[in-house]
Amino acid sequence: MPGMQDLELYRRILGIETPWSVDAVDLKLEAGEIHVHLRHDERSDWPCPECGAACRLYDHQPERQWRHLDTCQYQTILHAAPPRSECREHGIKVVKLPWAEPSSRFTAL
């Protein structure tokens, strides 16, 4: 099981920023994969993707996966449950995820 140094290392390598953090890193040697699990601070406000207003967490979509560039010879796969926020003006929306934006270095699986 990875220690705190491993979690911090992957946070820095992947550019994960607050309110997100690396919760776990699982090495699957036989599959040639590294799975990085992300979580966020449940108390965080989220900007509405439509207007940018600070909104409270509503719930989460089911966990999704994104492929990153390889770490050494291992495929690197991110796991996260995208949060949904509730905007007074626009209703319930999935928040923007930095690694899921069009110019990011990740590919949705």
C-alpha cells in the first residue's frame, strides 16, 4: 500500500489541485497499470459550469476513468466520481473537472 509520499508524488505528477487530492494509488503489475483514485473535500463549493457562481455539492455521478500518459512503462488510469452542484439559476450540473477539459492530457475511458 502506498504511503503519503506516493500520494503526494502522484498529486504533483498529475497536477491535481485543491479541492481534489489523491486518495489511493494501486499498482497492478500483471496488468501493467497504475490506478490513481481521486477524492475531493466534501465541504467545497463548486463553480457553476454555466455562470461560475459558487454552488453547494448536490451529489455525484458514478465513478469514471481517464487515461493519462504512462508512468514509466505502466498505463496510468485516474478514477473519480464527478460531483454535481446545484445552482440557483441553472439547476443541477456536473462540475468541470480539470483533467476532463478538451486541452487536458487525459482521455476518458
